[in-house]
Amino acid sequence: MIQINDTVVSEILLEKKFVCNLDKCMGACCIEGDAGAPLEIDELEKLENVLPHVKEYLSEKNIAALEKDLYTVDSDGEFVTQLVDGKECAFVFYDQKGITKCSIEQAHLDGKTDFKKPISCHLFPVRLNTYDSFIAVNYAHWDICDDACSFGEQLGVKTYQFLKEPLIRRFGQEWFEELELVDKHLNEQKNIQP
């Protein structure tokens, strides 16, 4: 484990390779699982503000689900995005290839909102667990991401490198640079050992 400020980072982020491969997984992380994407408290109002901007991308069924309950509470008592029929995130739409896409992110890309998407979605496969004195930054292994791991190996991209933008968004540039220094130091140590 690596401690940076008030975070404890799993070394797996520096070891495991990862690059999303949507052509293989088809965005399965947006439709698999037993609950919606985790939400931070400050994101609840952002979802309310973005709702009018995302409706044009969504099916009537998804819009109806969001108008009923924009978000819900999971079995752990945490706020999560709403699901449609207990399966896909209500903010999902499908592109021409059948790949799931996030309507929030699409509205952002189209210049309609400055909110990109929930940080838990942006950080995936990293999950954050908040405790009294620190935030744990962990890699969440999920079989649906095996192709992303293979693709990351092929391209030589470590998980934390792939997640540079969301990690900086959540923790800041200085934090990310410190993580890079730790990675560099650990690599140098490996090269010194007999």
C-alpha cells in the first residue's frame, strides 16, 4: 500500500495494466452488477441539473425511470444511480455498434454541461472507500474487464496511467505526480535488485 496525503493506494494500480476496450466489452460495466454507480453527495444536485440535457439521448423507458427516482440507495446505504429493470444504468444509451454510452458524458462532450459524469464511473475500475482518517484507492477486479487488462498489457499502460484524468480530477495534479514518483522509485528498486 502507498500512502499519499489522506489516501492509501493499492500497489495494484502501479502493477496491473489496463485500457478500456469497448469494442470487446461493449460497455458492460454500465449494465452489469447489482446496483447503480456510486455517487458522492455533491453529485446528487449535479444529476438534477444535468437531467434536462441528457433526455435527448435516452429511451422513454430510461427517462421514465429517472423522472421517478433520479438516484437511489443501495444495500450499504450509499447513493447510487438509478437502474432500469434492475440492470442497466438509467443514464445509458446505445451507439450504432450497440456499445453502451453515458448520456451525461455525451452531454458534456456536446458542450451542454460541465459535469462529465460521476467520479466513480470516471475512475472505474478503481473504487474509493472512505474511512474516518483516509480514503482507500483500490482496484476492483471484474471478469468483464479481462479484455481491458489484455489490451493494457499489449499497450504497456498501467491502470493509474490510464486513469490519469479522473485521478487528477479527484485528487489533484500534485497527488498524481507523487504517485508517478512512487512508481518510478519502485521500478528503480526492481532494477537494482539482483
